[in-house]
Amino acid sequence: MSFNNLDTLYRQVIMDHYKNPRNRGTVEGDALTVDMNNPTCGDRIQLQMQVEDGIVKDAKFEGEGCSISMSSASMMTQAIKGKQIEDALKMSKAFSQMMLGEEMDVDGLEMGDIEALQGVSKFPARIKCATLAWKAMEKGVHEN
């Protein structure tokens, strides 16, 4: 597949997650709740995770922001559901590597649609948009 076709496909995946977000809403019952924002562009997110026995049983988000931040939150919640906390943190590390333009160390983890955001690394001002949900997840895990 040519670069232009791949770029177009990735844009379509991002816009699909933005227009049809997965896991938008609130978690029923007890949940870790993290509120974060990106003051430079106005993106804000409230991430909720239900964690039992070290496994992310459910993850949902509410928020407002650009297509990059909201689609990243959609992709992230979809990717971490059902995963061990340690695997969710490995995914976050791999995502950060991708945002820095580095080779992702996925260690056998399935990243799903997340790779569609790799082009964001070419736009340093947008990296904070893409990483907002991931930083919220890390904060929630480390504060629990």
C-alpha cells in the first residue's frame, strides 16, 4: 500500500473514532476517575476505569477536544479493556515511543487502531492532544 493510501486510511480511522467514539460515557459502579486537560488547546477528558484483580474491566471517557484527542481516547479505551494493568502501561509506553517517532516496543501486544495516530508525531504541537487520554490512564493507575 502506498504512503498516500495509508495516510488516507489512517485519516479515515481517526475520523471514524472522532465521529463514532467507542466507550464514550460513564462507568457504572465504582471506578477510578481522572480529570485532565490540555490548557494549550482546550482539550479536556474525564477517564473512568473499573479495575478488578489487576485487569481493566471497563474504561470510558467524557470530554471535549479536537479530533486527535477524542479519537485517541476512543482508541485507548478500546485497547485497554480486558488487559492487565501492566499491559495497559506497556501500551502507553509504546504509544509514547510512537509519538516521539521511535520504534514501538509492543512486546506482543495488539495495538489495534492506535497506529493510525502515528502521523501525529510529525506535528509536535498535536502530540499533547494525542497523549492526553494515555496520561490520564497512567495517572489513574499510579494514584490507585
